[in-house]
Amino acid sequence: MDDNQLDRILESLIFVSRQPVTPLAMARAAKIKVADVRKALVRVRETYLPRGIMLEEVAGGWQFRTVPDAAEAVKRLLKSKPIRMSRAAMETLAIIAYRQPCTRAQVDEIRGVETGGVVKFLQDKNFVKIIGKKEEPGRPYLYATTPFFLEFFGLGKLQDLPPLQESIELDSSDMPADYLEPEPEASLEEELSDFIGEDDGDDSRIGDDSRISDDSRSPEPVKGEDEP
């Protein structure tokens, strides 16, 4: 198989997948070595550099995405609704992302308030999931972020999270077009707040699904609360 044929095959595999495709999955589909896939992905990515679509490594796989400077036009075409989350949800998500795996009690201790409803909200929207139980009295659930969390924020792996000590100043054009706020609020108080639209910070309304658009790609939410 020559390079051009391999490049076309990989483009097709990535194009038809609704989720980021791993090099291993592409290697198995194309019946070639993973090392050859990785070399080809570099060529394909360079091919798309001047185009309106870019090839990005996210959530452990590869995915085609629209370029940031086309975001406004794409939003108008798709008429997509941005995900809106309160300050409480963003703080809770940031804590879980940087401290995972962690229990709800650990999140409560850091935030200084009870976060059961917020954590359930993040589960329902597929940002966090239960990955097990901690070996301590009561065996509380351990929470961690999901692959969708990485995909949403355009991260290849958890190690790509910005250092917690640094201030994050990201332009809204860095977000995928269908998740962008029409006029995002500038806030640097949380590490993740520049990525997601922010509301008035009323924790009591966090579970209201009318504040967030439906995500057809999200799986069924994980049920259950911490054991007593």
C-alpha cells in the first residue's frame, strides 16, 4: 500500500467515525502497523493545515474539526445551542479533573459546600463518571472525567490540562464551533471557565436541563449516589 492510498483510507476512517479514532483502531481496520498509521496521520494533518478542516488529536484518538476562524459561520449554519453551566458546576468539574480519582466528600471539602446535585448534573451531561469505590469506611464512589470531557475541551489526554498554578487566558475561538457561546463572558477565576458559558452562579438551579442543550452523543447517565 503506497502512502497516498493509506492517507485516503485513514481520512475515510476518521470521517465516518462519530468519535475520535485511535491509531490502533485504524491500524486494525487498514491491516497495517500502528507505526505506519502514526506516520500517515502526520502527513494528513499537514495536508489540511491551509483548509477549513483540521485534523486534531483529542481524547486519545484523531478527529476532523472545523478551524477556529470559521466558528461564527458554522454556529449560524447549525443554530446550535451552547452548553451553559453555573460557576458551581465549573468549579466542581475543575476539582474532579485535577484531583481525580476523588470522592464527593473530597470535592465537598474543597468547595466548602455539598455538591451532590452538581456532581449528578455533571454525570448526566457525561463530563464525569463513577470509576469505582474507595477502600475506606462506607466505600464512597470515586469520580473521574470521561473521554467526552477530553473531546469537549480538545485535549488529547489528561496530561494536557493546563498547569493549575497558571492563569488560563484562552480565546473563545479555540472551542469547537457547536459549543461556543455567542458572547462568552471573560472570567479567569476557574481553570475551565473560559471554555464554557457561565450563568449567575445560582447552585440551586444547576439541575435544570433547560439551561443546557441536549447532547445526542452522550450515553445514558450513571445512576447512584455515595453509599452511607
